[in-house]
Amino acid sequence: MLNESYLLYALIVACEVGFWVVLLGALAVRYLARKEQLSRALLVCLPLIDLLLLVFTATDLRRGTTATFAHGLAAAYIGFTVAFGGMAVKWADAHFAHRFAGGTAPATAPSRGWELVRYDFKLWGRCIAACLITMVLVEALVEFIGRSEAVQPLLAWQRHAFGCIVLWFFFGPLWSLATAWRRAH
């Protein structure tokens, strides 16, 4: 069982690396090779990475593996990729276009003032969406394999997701609100 958890952890890392490799490949094809259609096709492949991880996780649980922290982490990874993936693609696209295609300098995130408060609330909203997706995926995995004592490590991710929402609020919007009196540059 321990080796299976390591395999799942490795797969999660491979999915993250794969996300960035496919994204950078798509951007290189778009801006360096000037092949817009191929670039779009590669970008469409990004969600397939998450789908593969979900299928592997569900299959692993279905064949009788006891749920572990790693199975919940896979669900959380997918939730955060869905919620923040589009933002990461836009960020990388703007930086790649600026660096390699003479595009305008990408906008920077606000660092102070009420703009930062609004920005942090938007990020927190994405965090809430990611955690809700995580909770839905965890419940779907539990229903897929059947409720038993063996799914307790998976169900613990409901608390982890809620804790993430609370901590993100304290160290994001609340911190920004507490320091919003400082003027933006």
C-alpha cells in the first residue's frame, strides 16, 4: 500500500510537470513557430491531464486499494487546477508573448491598497471554488468505491478543504484589509 501511495504522489507531480510542459509547448508553438491551430490543440489537452489523474485515482480505489492521503491530494490537485488553471494559462501567455513575441509588458498584481484587497478576494473566491470542486470529487470517489471505514483518509479532505478556505481568508483578504490603509505605489 505504501508503494501505491508513492506512485500516486509521483503521478500528481508528473501531472503538474506535464501541465507546464504542455503549456510551454503550446506557447512555443504559438509564438515561435507561429502555428495558432496546433497551439490551440495543445491547450485543449491540458484538461486531459486532470482527467487521467482522476481516472487513475478512481481505478486505484475501485480495485480495492485503501484510501490514503494521496487519493485526497489528487482530488485537491484537480480542484485547484480547474479553479486556477485558466489564470495560470493567461499569466504564462502574457509573459511568453512579452518575452518572445514583442507583446506588451504583462500587468502585475497589485501590492497595496484597496486594489490588493479586491485582488485577494478574487483569489479567495477561486480558492473556494477549488475547495468545493475538491469536496465534490472526494464525495464522488467515496460513492464510487462505497462508504466504509477504509475511506476515512479520503473524507478527511473535507476538513482539509475547509481549513484551506479559512487559512486563505486570513492570510489573503483579511491581511490585505488590515493593511489597506497603506497607499498603493
